[in-house]
Amino acid sequence: MAGMFTIKATKSFREARSAINSKRAKLADFKGVHLKAATEIFKWVQRNFRAQGNMHDDFMLRWPDLAGSTKRQRAKIGKWPGQILAVSGIMMGGFVPTATASKGKVENATPYARYHEFGGKNRRPPKRKMFPSERQARVIVYPLFKTHVNVSIK
């Protein structure tokens, strides 16, 4: 039956209990898998930057082209042609994956990064989604957690 596992106690009840407690402790230690998940999301974000937002599975989340005025402004400072959201490289380089026992996350301390991802004041919509959609994130991290469970209970 799927999801079932068996522990054979060949010597004593104490040894079987010790084996179970060891497996339980391994299973409950999520910091490593959270860091792996955050690192995979971080890699996806970096690839998405290089692909200029075209990694999104939802067409509506793909990055729109820059406005003509933005292209002209960037051309004046010698930064066009170039990549979207990559005038200085500060925002792209600002992503950092971290983890605790209870969660993994990818953060960016660049002050303007949140406005691109979440929108801004006066109900401005997000400009360019840098992170994967929820569905894409599940596809990325689910195998990591499945492996964590399988390795922990073996």
C-alpha cells in the first residue's frame, strides 16, 4: 500500500523504538529541505531574469516590453539595448535564499524590488512578476519534499 513502511524489530523493542525515534527526528528536520527549496526558487528567479520574464507558464505573468520612453532614456545613458530590469544589476543580484526549520524563502532587500513583484502605492498593479507562480513553485519544491520524506523513513 502506498505511503506505508515497515520496521522490522529483530533484536528488541528498545532498538525498534530507537529506530522509530531516529526516523521521526530525520523527518521532522525541515531546515535542509527548506533551504534546498529556497535555493531552487532562487535559481528559477535568476533564469527568469535572464529570460526577461518568459519563464512564466501563465502568459499574463510574462513581462511586458519596456515603454518607448524607457528605452529612449536607457539609450541616453548607454544601457539600451539591454535586459528588462537590469540597468545596474543590483536588483537581480539582490536575491538571497534563506531557511529556518519552519520555512524557506527568497528575499530581495533592494527597495524597489517589492513594487515590481507586488505593486505599489495607490493600488498600482505589479509591474513584472519575478517569482514563479504558485503552481510552478509547487512543481519545483514538491519533489524535494518527497525525497526528504523517502530518505527520512528508509
